[in-house]
Amino acid sequence: MSRPLRKSATNRSLFGVCGGIAEYFNLSPLGVRLLFLIVPGNFLIYMILANSMKDAPRYL
């Protein structure tokens, strides 16, 4: 069964979108954040993902 794409609960700067993408694809969160800086239309893409991705469950 595949994992769902979710926001990161532990690796968050703003909403956890880049951290969640990095966890899903097993990449560096810094690399994903840098990629968002150079992609045209990055703010719009980030806001759509921040509103549409589910939050990761928070464990104690």
C-alpha cells in the first residue's frame, strides 16, 4: 500500500509542505525548499499544496 502525501509534522518551516514532499520522495527538505525558490509560480503552487495536503498525524 502506498503512503499518502501529507504535510510533515516534524520538518516544518511554514506549513510543512516541503518537508512532506521530501519525506514522500525520500529527499532532502533543503533541496525541496530550494527547488520551490527557483520554480516559476512557486507561491501559487505552495498555497494550493498547503490547503489541499492533509496534516500528518502527530505522535507523542
